[in-house]
Amino acid sequence: MNEKQIKALAKRNAAKAAKVKPSSQRAYDQTVEKTRKSFFATNPDAQFHKGINEFYPLPQNQIDIENSKGTVYLKQNPGYN
């Protein structure tokens, strides 16, 4: 392919891409979240623990990397020590 053919192909592809309408793409549907069962409905034995379940634990290797220079920049979230 020469340069002229490449430019023509790029122009055609750009025109095709411009014709794609947002309605043809899958849009986020808020009703999905409204009708989704909660975790507590799925697992009735699940319990919420205040002070622990608000945060996820940080990976120890990430804490070690961030604090490797001696200064503490990153600490484990409460309840996961």
C-alpha cells in the first residue's frame, strides 16, 4: 500500500467510526442496580462489622513498597493489623 491508499483507508475508517451512535452501544442501565439482590439477601449469615467492613485490607507488599524508604506513607486499614 502506498501513502495515498493508507490515507484513504484511514479516512474511511474514521468516517465509519463517526457513524457509530451511542444508542447502538450498550448503555448503563440503572434498573440493573436497583433490582440486584444485596449480598445480605444472598447470604443471610453475613454480618456487617462496624470498623472492619468499611474498608478492604491493603496488600502487605504494597505497604512495604510504599514505606521502603523509611518514611511511613501507607498504613494498613483499621481492623486488619
